[in-house]
Amino acid sequence: MNKIILLLLSFSSFLSAQNSSTLNSQKDTSYNFYTASAKMHKKFPEAELVLPHVTQNVKEVSNIVYAEVGKRKLHLDIFYPKNLDHKNLPGVVLIHGGGWRSGKRQLVIPMAEKLAANGYVTIAVEYRLSTEAFYPAAVYDIKAAIRWMRANARKYKINSREIAVYGCSAGGHLAALIGTTNGDKKFEGDEGNNGYSSNVRAIIDVDGVLDFFGKGSEEVYKKSGKPSAAHLWFGVSAKENPEVWKEAGPINHTDKHTPPVLFINSGQPRFHAGRDEMIKKLNSFNIYSEVHTLEGTIHTFWLFNPWFEKTFDFTLKFLKKTLKSKNSKVSTEKNKNFNR
């Protein structure tokens, strides 16, 4: 009982320390396909932006409301093979980046479409950004989307036991945090379909931070006077409340229950702070992981070819290894530690 009281007091203190003046509910549109292109083309003028496109063998259902928080409706888009005369397919939840503050789910639709064309049911999810809600709201939202996926598994012929999470940049961090907190009620929230699990069986982290205090991280050790993206998301600085910054680091939840992890990284080390230390933890528990670093690339490489195709290839091969499907031979014994 004393521990519960202390936990509630600690969380209450955290909420009171958050600076609500940074919440304005106005969308930050600074990160999108075209601003990313402008930055990328300064260094790689030949890079080809990959945009969403109509795929003949993929069915899309857009703007599905998967949860409501007050008057705020949260949406997702679902993609699956048009021919549903098959056994249930593995699912993949895709999370966009944008520093927890900007970006839209449309940024991950090209990958969602491509995975769907290759035999997966995928969802691109919207979540509350730091202009409208502090951490851990985004975590609650995405876990609610995973529960929605399981609640609708029969309708879309999803193998509800075989769901992975994929994210890029801030979305990569969220993917890792969601996967490493499988079964932890503190991170569930209460946004609907709570009778279903939000556990995932595999994590794909594309250039997402694993440890805010890790070597190379600029979130805590940012040199300019402006708050970092993480500071704006937490609503407090690392100096004011280091514990919440640690709590949000996936490395601090990595244990024997963590599912397999795929790390795909740019050549900029600050975006994979904590990765090597997390891999050491995974190795100590004999948990499968892969690392692919695309040397010389800059952040947002995954939106452009030739790197989009490489990211897709790494992802597809990893999913075949870690999720059960007609193209994958993974025994129950090898998967015994995937979920709590």
C-alpha cells in the first residue's frame, strides 16, 4: 500500500511540474514529405522521395476512428491484400516520426502499403503530439491502436498473436518503448478495447533513441538554449525531473520479456543513443536482434530511395524471421519469451 501511495504522489508531482503553457492544440506542420525533401536534397540531390500510391493488390480503409479522448478522435488507416481468401495474416503497426511534436501518419503509408502487398495487415496510426498532450499520452494512444487491431482481427483476418510495431525517429523510440513495456499496466491508458492485449511480438526501430541519457544524445545535452523536442514532449527538463526521462527510455525496460528488435540506423549516432547498450542487454537474455547502419546517410533516409527499398528489405526479412506466417518458420519454443 505504501508503494502505491508513493507512486501516485510521484506521478502527481510530475503532472504538476509539466508546463501546460506549451500545449496549444495547434498542429505543428514543420515535418512533412516536402520539408524532409528540401533537407535531404541539399546533400543527396539524386534522392527520390517515396510517396503513397495506389497499389493494385492492396485494399485501403482510411480515417477509421480507433479511440476517442474527450472530444479528440484518433484515426488510423488500414491496409491489407485485396484477396482475403487466406488464413489470418500477421499485423504491423506503423508509427510516424517528427520529434513527438510534428508529422502525420501519411509519412509511413508507403511502407504500410508495401508490407501489405507482401502479405501483412498494416495500420498507420495517428497519435497525440506534444502540442496537445504530454508524455505518456502518445504511448497510451498507440497501445489503444494495437488493442483496436486485435478487437477487429476477425474482420480484417489478422493473426492477433502475431503483431509487430514499426516506427521511424520519434516513432522508432515509441515502437521500442511500446515493445519493451509489454504487459506493463502503467503504460496502457484507458482508451477502449481494454479487454484485449497491446503486446507486440517484434520491434522495428528506425533511427529512434533508446536512452535519452545515452552517449551522443542531444535531447538531454542539447547545447542551444531552446528546449529539445523531448523536453517539449515531457513538459519538464531532464534537470527538473530526470526520473520521467529515464522512464521513457526503452533501454530501462529491456528485460527477458522483450521481443526481438531490428535496429535500422542512419550515419548520425545521436539518433541511436543507447542502441549498443540495449543490444548488450538483449544478448544477455539471448533475445534476437539485428543492426543495419546505412553509413553516410542523414536522418529521414527511410523516406527516400535508394534507402526506402533497403529499409523495406531489412524489415521484411526480419518479420519473416520473427512472426509466424506462411513464409516464416519460427517455432513456438523460439518465441516463448516474446510476450509477458
